Amino acid sequence: MASSNKPKEDWIELYQDIQVKNANMPRGHGWKTFMELKEELNIGQVKLRGVIKDLQEEGKVEVYEGSYPDITGQLKRKVWYRIKPGHVK
């Protein structure tokens, strides 16, 4: 008897492809999520929130609120950050 998993996997892949097309992600280079920044800077969440807040108040960081499919293919809200051009040292 043939396995019924393959057709199911095909549907999952098609669904995920559609969700990626419907996602609202930032364009351009340098965008990072909160967790990516946390790992790169090797600092805690509270400290990183303070750093991002200070940079926003100084007008040095851009914020993009969009969506991205999670591992199941469901669209989830996500926020990306990047340093504004001219503020990179």
C-alpha cells in the first residue's frame, strides 16, 4: 500500500509557497529581526530593547513592521530593524 504522506507534503509545500508570496517583508539590505540582533550583539532582551529605543529617539534606526511565514506556513507579524544610511560607523 502506498504512503499517503507524499501528497500531504506537496500540499504543505504549495501552501508555504503561497504564504511566502503573501508575506510583507522589508526590501533592501541590512534588515535584522530582534532575535538576529540579540544573537549578533550577544546581549539580553532588556538591554537590546533599550538600545533600539535610544537609536529610534536619535533617528538612527529604521523600523519595518511586516509579516513572515513561520515554520508551519502561517503568516506571523514580525518587526525588522536597520541602521539608517549615513549613521553606520
